[in-house]
Amino acid sequence: MFAVGGRSTGINLAAQVVDLVMNTDESEALDAYSRIVTGVASRLLPSVAALSMRGGAGSAVTFTDDGFLLTNAHVVAGATTGSAAFADGVDTPFDVVGADALSDLAVVRVHHPGAPAAPLGDADDLRIGQLVVALGNPMGLAGSVTAGVVSGLGRSLPARDGRRIRVIDNVIQTDAALNPGNSGGALADSTGHVVGINTAVAGYGLGLAVPINETTRSIIGELVATGRVRRAWLGVAGMPAPLPPNLADRLGQKQGLRVVEVVPGSPAGLAGIYLGDLLLTAGGRPIQSVQALQRLMLGPAIGVDLPITLLRRNALVDVMALPTELR
């Protein structure tokens, strides 16, 4: 029963069995990981194009069957036309349909459609640690695929359009390797749904992507329909501030937006919003940050009454604002 030296052969056998099981589980886990990544690549690579235009290059992903592709505004900045090359060898001209620098999203349309539409997902369902796959054309290497995890959510990325500055909110941070040329490419979840458009490489393994969610779907829809994104304007600036504890408990909301500036004659000023007011809700939605208010200020809000509830001298006040178009 016992081997030389008093060690049980049964113990040796048990250890070997444990090692075998652990190695088998590890092998199966690696196989499952590989199957997911290869499955996503197989599904989406035909939809991803390498864009080239005078003075620049990047990636794009097909999202309709009639040849509309989604990319970054900075990829096509200053361009009206270019060339799109697909994995099947098709190389076709494209036209820039519209670009929105404040969301870093743009839509182009190829002259000879044929690539399958990639399904769009919802980045709001992502979780930190979740597997994601990045597809694009870094450094001119077409059809490249990298995989990683969601490293962070809710990041903010400043965007500028001339003198206007806006914060792109809920940006996805991933450790999937991204390099120049990846911008405009797809960031997909394990089911092969595009949940982000890779938009920046901050260095040291940090990659960022503009999320595909309710807000960006609205922006994409406006770019397809009109070639531009109209934004509403209230004429108010604010900063997050905590609610009084009793009100926070009653509303289930920890903070609001403290008004620090009201432009004279603006929709906010005409509605009777004053310095020091604490904005609580707008359009029935909680306002706990500047980004929350920004999400409401898209084209459909222009010229439509916007009910706002605010806190003024410990009293709740309701006002009605009429946003105008941002020029």
C-alpha cells in the first residue's frame, strides 16, 4: 500500500487525477475562449472595412445592408470621399454622409454595398471584466483581431468642435490591444454584437470606445437621415451637488446639478432658472450630472417643452423650459 519512503501510492494517484482534472478544465476553458473569439471574428470581419483617404486611414463597420458604415468623426475629419477595402477583397469608393465631432461618430456610405450588416448591441448591458473583441485595421494590417476584457465603464472623453466642448460619457475602457488604424473599428461582445466604436489609444495598453447605446443610436440615426446632428440648448451650466439627506431618501437620488451660470435671455433664463438652483429632474429623468443633461439635449428636444423640477431655498419648484437649437 505504501511506496518506498512511506508515501502512499494512493496519494500519488489522487494527485495525478487532480492534476489531470485541472489541466482538462484549463484546456476546456482555453478552447471555449478560443471558440468565442474565433466565432466573433468569423461573424464580424466581413463587415469591417479599412478606410483610406487623403491624409488619413482608419476602420469602419457596416451596420446596414445598403452600405452604411459607422466610424469615428476624427477618422474622416476633413474628408468627403475615400476608399473602403473589405476582407473579401472588394475595394469600393465611399462618401462621408455626416460626422459629429462632439460624439466622435461618423457615417459613410460605400458605392458598392454587399458586406453583411453587423448587429448593434447595447453597451449599457456591459459589465467590468466581460470579454470583448476588437476588430479593425491597425498599422495598415487589415482584418486584425484582438481580445481582452472591459477594464472600466462610465469613463469620460472630452470632444471638441471648434469652440464647443462636450464630454462623451459612458466611454468603454478595454485592455484589448488597440493601435493607430483601429479607430472606427468594432468593439464586440462575446455574442458578436457591436457594443462600441474604438476611438482612442491613450497609451500603456489603455483603449477607449464610444458606446453603442440609446443616445448614440439617436445620433447615428440623425447622421443617416440628415448628415448632421442637431443639438438643443438651454443656456445653463452646472456642477454636481449633494441633495439634503431627507430629500435624497425621498427621491432615491443622491445628487442634483447646481446651477452656476445662466445665460441672459436663454431658454433657462426665460424659464425662471436662477443661480444656486439645484436641478433635480428634466423631462421626468433624474439629473445628477452634466452628462445626464447633455443626453437630453439632442435634436428631438428642440422646440419641445421640457419640464424641470429644481430645489430652491429648500422648496421644490417646477418650471417649463423651451430648448432652442444650438448654433
